[in-house]
Amino acid sequence: MNLPDTPVERARRTRERAEELGRAADRATDPEHRQRLREKSRRLLGEESEVQEGS
């Protein structure tokens, strides 16, 4: 699969991945795993906002 690699497309994919992680965290039964998934989701969203601020 050859996706366009524009900043907008990367931001969209990052946001989608963060949302997927958030949904996985909601379904997780282990509290530690749930926390790790939520932290990773927040990191991805934070990186996305840093990239957008730099544009």
C-alpha cells in the first residue's frame, strides 16, 4: 500500500492510530496495559500537535 506522505496525511494517520489506541485502552482489562495504551495515545497526539505548531 503506497500512501501519500504529506504532512496532512501523516497527521491524519497519526490521529487515527491514537484513536485506535484509545479504543483498545477502553477494552483492556488489565489496568497497567490500559494505562500504557492511554499514555501511548496521548504521546501520539502530542507529537501531532508539535508537528502542526512547527508548520
